[in-house]
Amino acid sequence: MGWARWANLFRLLTASPTRARFLDATILPAVGETVEAAWRRDIEDAYRLFATKHVDNLTSRQILEAAFEAMRSRAGSSVPMPVFSDVADVVADDQARFNAAVDEIVSARPDVATNELRDAAIDAMVNIHPDGHTRYWPVWADAPIRDLAEGRCEVRSELLPGAIGYVYWSGWVRTDKFDIVTELRARLDALLGDGAKAWLFDVRGNHGGGGGALAAAMFLDGDPVFRATYRDGRVEVTQPDRSLRLPTEYQLPIAIAVDSGTWSASEIFVFGLRQHGRATVIGERTAGFVGRIDVIELSDEARVGVNVAVITGPNGEIYNGVGVKPDIETKSVDAVDAASRYLRGLVLV
């Protein structure tokens, strides 16, 4: 859950002749920006994102104190910390005080690269409340969710010995050209036709996206999958319609292979099925990256996002920062073999 919002925004950005500076702001042209202006705007945009979107209602003081202390430390500066407001919103006076103090740092330490100061400031914002959906990637090419955001997904399926229908997919990609939920249904159709008697879903290293609850709904009976709570107190329970449940012949035993690379929508898929007794989870504890993200693009293709929702099980079960503990623990490399043995035992009974 959440990374799909990043993917959709990425496609809008790359399709546009201009670059969005902030989700709710006027679009500014990238051409002609100076390095000096870009690093300052990046910090300002990140501040606005954290102050207006972060689910934990971070205050202006929390955000700017963290950013300023990191910049001051990086520069080895003793410029005094300005006084900021305990308001969970953008405060123009705070921005002015912050900028004036940053000017003092830059003036005193012109030898420190401004992009290094920017990175220190935004990293510090992220680390106020570290979270799998609150992330900063100064180099987008290094981002582990780049393939997902750019719409690339690998899917493999085969009938394993013992009539085990195995499906692996690398991400929950849902675009105009490809929908992983539709693709999963097609793979299940083919495997069932080949004689599958159990399902083995492999989401090791799957960094999420969108559609985990919809995929889980194929094996549930209209049951609630997760609950989202937003910064304004709104609560939404995702309970897919019972009509999404597949016919009886598809309701076979399920095992899911997981590891520490199982993130976000994959974790929702996993706990969504297990909490209703529809799957056995095998492998390593998942990452605990359960949330929903809003993201902005910065200069030089850097990106920063914040978690905008607390996602739990339908009864408040906590998975973010905790992960899903497997029913059968094995090393990641052994998870599929262990899941296959488990399922063959069920099929032979």
C-alpha cells in the first residue's frame, strides 16, 4: 500500500514538460534553475510536505530544529538555533528565521557544499519518526522501488512437484498497461487448469505498490483487510466486496513465502489472508513498512515522501515497524522449499 501513489505521481511527472515542486503547489519549470536556488527550494518543499502531510502531525519546531541541527553539525557551525513554533503546519515566520540562520552557516562555511547541507536537513526530517514510507532518496537511480514506480514487474509461475501452484511477482504494479491483480488471476487460471491443488505465493523481495487487499479478497469472504487512520482523525476500513471472492475450485490451501524485503502492499496481502485463517506464512519476518505515502520530486531527480496514514489490521493489529512474524521461520533462501514441503503434506492428507 502506498507505493502505487508514488508510481502514479512518477508517471505524471515524467510525462509532463514541467516538474512538480510540491504536491499542492504551482508547477515550476526546471529549466534555468540555479544550483543555489534548487537546494534551498528542496529544503523548503520538504518542510512543507512534512508540516502538512505527515500522519504524526509533526510541528514546525520539530521539523526545522531537526533540519537546522543537522546542517549546523555538518558545517561544524555554532550559529544559534532559532526559536520555532509548536504548530503542526507551515509557519512563514519560522521559515524566515530558519533561512536567516542558514544564511549565516553558508556565509561562515562557503567550503561546505550546499547539496550536502540539503541532504543533511532532509535526512534529519525523515529521522524524526523513521518509517518505511517516510524516505529520502537523493539519488533516484539507487531507490529500491524505482522499478515499481516506473511500472516494471516480473511475474513467474509454474506447477511444482506435488501439484503446488507457484506464483512469484516482484511488485504490485497497476498501470493502464499492466495490472498485477488481473495478471495473478490469469496465472491462477492456468495453474488450476494444470491441476494445482495448493497455492504458493512468493513475495520475498516484493516492495509493495497497490492491490494487496484486492488480491487477498480473492480468497476471503468479504472480510475486512486493514484499517487506515489519517492525521485529521479519519478512519477508513478496507473491506473488499464479497463478489471478488474466487469460485470454490480456487479456494485451495495457501502458503506465502516472505522475508525482510517483503514490504507494504505485500505485507497487507500477507496479514490480510493470515488473520482470517486463509494462509500460512513461511520465511523471515517482513519489513514492517506498512503505510501510505505522499511524495514530491526535488531537484536532480531526488525524491522525498512521508507516511500519511497509520495502517493496521482491522482490529488495530500493529504491523508497521514490527512486520509480520512467520508461522514457520526459515531463512529467506529456504522459504519456498519449506512452503512446498508444508503444502505437499496438506495435499497428501
